[in-house]
Amino acid sequence: MPNKYVSEYQQRRNKKNISIIFVVILLIISMLIISMNTGYIRLSPKELFETFFGMGTERQSLILFEFRLPRIVLSILVGMALAVSGCILQGISRNALADPGILGINAGAGLGVVLFISFFPSTTETPVFLLPFIAFLGSGITAVLIYLLSYKKGEGISPVRLLLTGIAIAAGISAAMIVLTLKLDSETYQFVAVWLAGSIWGSNWKFVLSLLPWILILIPFVIAKARVINTLNLGDVRATGLGLAVEKERILLLGAAVALAGAGVSVSGGIGFVGLVAPHMARQLVGARHQFVILASAMMGGLLLLVADTIGRVILQPSEIPAGIVVAIIGAPYFLYLLVKSKA
């Protein structure tokens, strides 16, 4: 009988979680419509509807399909990538403060892109589909360094040691990037400065297509590994006792997290805190089981970054505030709250 009640409770919980995720998807669609309708040049709901279905003017089509829609789609995809990356890092390290930005993975990806731009200054000639691989290389080297420095034989990875190591390496990489940017010409420096601030700069369909394969391959892979992350949350000793190849699975998941973060950063710049805030919001909504947390994190990350980018575009028109700054205004206080909470 107890098993029957547990099964019924789990079914109800699953239905509730599916409903919550569906509501978040509706919120994303609503925000997408609002974002398409807002900007320096406004499109009324009627004009938006007509343009979307091919009945608008050439000017309206240019604004919607060549400027706004690629940026909106890119914001959602980048938010999903960073959020799922943060969800993985929090799960495999059992550290509620883990985030690709805080741990320095985003900074490593940024260093890779800045180094590439330093050697190939003309950003217009940068192969778009090569950028995620360059960022992945930078973030991968950084992640390996963080992993080696925070790993202790017999104890595994200490959450505190991981956090402190990541912060220290991120600070070192940031200093290195400042030195590199001083040697750039004015045009390239301006591009790098905007990129580092976290602006959705790659706002055309080529950048969307360069990021999309990483999302379509890696997020389903991570969802398929949800049970593994649940097991890793029990600790290395228990996970090994349950027959899990702990180090192998952790390295696979860490690789997926690094790849997602690097790919997202390559087209959006240094956007932090999405990978911290979105998974926490997801857990508040759907509980701790990663079968739902990963998908909910992706949805919340897409929604969060879309809202941030829309606010950044409209709040100081005709100027813009980079989405990374808007997210930081939300994320930094939340990080401090989690830090105080974990200390308590």
C-alpha cells in the first residue's frame, strides 16, 4: 500500500511539474511577442501580425526578420545554454553557488574569443561557426584547470574549494583580458568591450544557426543523464556503491556544461548569473528531481535572458544597456543572498 500511495503522489507531482513547464513556455511566447513589438521603431500588434505572415512592408519585414527576431531567438537559446550549464555544475559539484560565470568558465571562453580576435582583428571575417569551438576550447582548458586544482584525492571535489578556485581563476583571466584589450586597435577594442559587457551582439541568423546544433545535441543528452545527476547528488561514496562510474560520468557531464557555456558565451559575451539564478528558480517550481529541473532550468534561463535583453533595449532608447548588466543587477544580490544562506 505505501508503494501505491508513493506512486500516486509521484504521478500527481509529475503532472504538476509538466503543467508548470507548460506555463513557463507560454510566458516565453508572451514575452517573445512583447519583445517583437518593442524597440526604437515600434510595430503595432496589427503591423506585427501582418509582417509575421508576409503582409507587411519591406521596411517592417527588415526590422522584424533581420534585426529583432534573430536577437530574440538568440537570447532564448543563450539563456537555455547558460542555465543548463549552471544546473549541471550545481548537480555534479553539490554546490548551490556553482555557475559558469562565477567559476570562471565563461571567462575562459571569453579569453579564447579575445585571443582569436587579437590574431584575426577583422570581426567581420570571423568564421561564425568557428566561434563556439574557439570558446569551447577556452572554457574547456579553464574547466580542466579548475577541476585539477579543486580535486583532492580521497575527498573528491570540495564545493568550497571549487568555488574559491573558480573565483581566483576568473579574476586572473579577467586581468589577462584587460592586458590583451590594451593592445587592440580602437575598432576591435570597442567590439570586445561591448562583448565583455554581455551584449547579444551576434544578432543575425548565422549566429542562431551556429548555436542551435549545440543546444539540440547537448540539452537532450543532459536530460538523458538526469538520473546520473540525481545519483551524483548522493555523494561519491553512495554513487559508487550504487554501481555508478562516478569519474567517467562527472567528466562527461562537465564536458557538456563547458560546451554549453562556451557556445552561449561565443555569441553573447560575458553574461553571468543566468546559470546561477535559473536553476534555483526551477527547483523552487518543480522540486529537486533533475528529470524536470534540467528542462525547467532551460525554460527559465531562456525567459530570464529574453526579459533582460528586452529591458536593456527599451529602457534608455535609443541607447541600449547590455543584457549582461541587466542580469547582473538581478543576479548579484541573489548570489549574496545564497552566500549568506549557505553560511547560515
